[in-house]
Amino acid sequence: MTRAVRIPEAEVWWIDETGTWHAADATYADRFPDCTFQNLTQFQGPWFKELGMIKVAKLGGMIDIQWDVRHASPEAVRSMFNYLLTFEAPGSRGFHVGLKYFFGAWNSEMFPTPGEALDRIAELSACEGLEADESITIANVSLDNIGDNDIEIHYAYMVWQESKGCIGNVGSDDLDRLKRRSFSMRPDVHGEKFVIVDAGEDSLSAALLGADWPEVALGMTPQNCFSDEDYECEMCQDYPTVIKSGVPRLDHVRAFIHLTGDDPIWLNYERLLLPWTTAAGGPLLMCCSEASQHLEVEFLDAVVAQDTISVP
């Protein structure tokens, strides 16, 4: 039988190591003056590690939960679990659940039902004694399956096909849509080094690195665009092959990335590399990426395994 969870009236709570719920109010602010809980972001992870707290917020039809998998107490996790179970009861209205958890790095996932979120919490709890592998997993996915990917990824590939890989054949509306959500690079004469010549304001890189990234990135090499050298090196390895072959490449990526000044995060996304020919006949490589949690390689398989995985 599910144990009742006593929850004070509030929209934001924290669960302590005994499994007791507390409203994030003035009392909390007095106890932890350096940790304003209502404004706590994923980039203030030491509080979750040092205090073992779990954050829960409920607003409208959304429940948001945040915790450190390896440092939250079993009592706190059990209390969180029982709370979500109440939304599985017959007659309870549906809620979406967002999970933000630290397992080697911060990861964010969204679930359409509490039941699916509960399954993920149970999986994570079973792995709490494991060390996460700080790796990059790249699953090369067949282009035959591109229709199963993000709509923008599929759209970019269809435009490439219809234009026969010549960017001069792409209409202005289609080109604007492509450029907003991607960045493009010009290779040197040997096709080995690349320079960014265009960066979209709605690209995944801009979302990760800030609104000024599209301007800052121009003229830079992709190896110097982030503050994580391991990530940069790994992600650039396939650029020469794609530009030389003239064949697009579709990847599913789960990557540990540590940006300067922040806690590390898991970056999960679909990546399409498109080799273009410019109107003048020169080569151009476009990188189209879209965040996704629905990838060929499951999250825990990626962060616990150490080998790069190729999917036929």
C-alpha cells in the first residue's frame, strides 16, 4: 500500500533526507541563505549533492522534479516516488512530468505521464551505486529511418534531396529556415579544417552557448566554439569524411559536456551533416542538430557503457 505523503500548501517544495516535505518559503530562505530555492537552476548542483535535497514544483498540469541520483537519500526518493504514484490513481487528472537529475552530469527529460516518469526514477535508483562514464556516444543511424527523426532534421534532408545537394537551388524561404536552425562551415582546400561561415539564431549551439553565439562563431573553427575540448574533437571527426563523400550522415548523440563555469550536462540530440555545393561550385558543410531524448541508444546504456556504438 502506498504511504501517504504529507505535503504543505505551496507550489515549490524540497524534500529532506528523512523524506519530509518543506515549502520553499521564508523559513527555507533563513536556513539556506545562500541557496534561493525558487530560483535554483541546474547549474547550482552542489546544493543537491551536499544537502541531498529533492526539489519538486507543481504548476498547472506540470510537475518538475530535480535531484542528485547518487546523493538523495532513499527516504527522500521513496517520498518523491509515492507522491507521483498519487497521480496514477483512478480519477486523477493527467500531468506531464519533467525530470532534471544529476548522474555524472545534469540530464533533463520530459514524460507525458507520471507512470513513465516513475519507470525512469526506478531505473535511476537501481543505478545509484554506479559511476557514470563521462563519454560521448555517437550512433550512426541509417538515412532510411530519417522520417522517424525530428521534423526539422527530416525537413533539412528533404530540402537537400530536392535541390540535389546544390545550395543555389534552394528557395529563399527554405534556405532561411535551414540556416536559422543550423550552422555551416567552409572547408580548406584539403577538406580537413573548417571555418564557420554562418550560424543560426535558433540552432542548438545558440541555445547552449547563448544568443550572441551566432555572431561570435563566425570565422572560428568548430574545434574552438565550445569550452570542452574532448567534445569538440569528437564531434568534428566525421566532417572531412562527409564533405569528401558527398553523402549526408545522420547521428544520434549523447555527450558529456562541461562548459566553463557550469555543472556538466548530458547533451542529447539528433545530428544531420549535409554536404552542399555552393552556386560557385565550392563545398559547404551544414550541421543541423535538434535536442531529443528519443534516441537509438538509451540514456543509461550510453552513460554506463564506454564504447562508441554504431547502429546499422
